[in-house]
Amino acid sequence: KRMIYYYFGSKEGLYLSALESVFEKLVALENKIEVEHLEPAAAIEAMINLKIDYYLENPHFVSFLAMENFHKARHLRKCKKLNMFKTPLTDVIARILKRGQRSGQFRRDVEPVDFYVSICALCIMYFSNQHSLGVIFEREMTSPASIARRKRTVVEFVLSYLQNSDVVAMQPARRGPARHASLVS
């Protein structure tokens, strides 16, 4: 107990340090995605896959978010690194969106912060509710097959949303039964 107070000042200081650590790891990983070297759709797919992999490999991150939201972000409000967390997240997304918009692939009315929140929601809800959803649907939510299916679903859902309506209008209508098609090559 003395060591906690020596290094962190209090249990709250220890908690805040652990909270900052999980956010720092995620931001560092997101910053490593070289979006300039990927096509916009591939960059979005990379971001989604990274998030899902991070939530899978760091279940404590999901728990931290649940606790912080339960306590109305009481500890996060005291975080001195908050700007370090939010700027890279929106910058990466904004760069991807601008490239997709310039190329005509993505619609122009997408706001980066709202879009990022939507991606997070599609990814994290799966993990925050994996046990109850697993019981309800009798599925192992974190099996490799389930994770692969979730990644495909989120990528296709998000890329469908981003698709420029002019591009959609120019595509030929499907004939016959609908087949599963990937929006990312």
C-alpha cells in the first residue's frame, strides 16, 4: 500500500495511471496505421480491425470505459493527457475521410468525431455485451470465426455508409439472389 502512495499518491492516482495507459496504447496503435499508404477504404478497414483486435486483446479497456461512464468520467476529467488522446483519433479519421472524399469514393457530409464515435460503438458494444449476447444467441462471441464475421460486418456496414451516393447510383442493379460481397478487396 505504501508503494501505491509513493508512486501514484493514492489509489485514485493508480487508477488514473492505469486508465491513461490503456488509452495511450490504443492511440499509439492507431497512429501506427499509415493511412497515407492505404486506399481510403483499406484505411477504414485497418482502423476497424485494429479496434476490434485491441478490444479483444485488452478486455480491461472495455471495463475501464464501463466504469468511467458509470462514474460520469470522473477520473478521465482529471487526466492531463486528454488532448493527447483525442487529437490523434480525429486527425487519423479526418485524413482518411478527406482522401476518400477527394477521390469521390466517400460522401462529403461525414463529420470525423461523430464518425469515429460510430465506429467505436459498432466495435465496442460487441465486447461490452459479449457474455449476455453469447448466452442469448448461443454463440462463442470471441471465437476466431465470430471475430472474423464481426470484422466483416462492421467494415461492410461502415463502408456502405461512407459510399458516395453518386457512386452507388452509377453501380448496376444486382440481378438474381443477393450474394455476400466484400466492399474491400
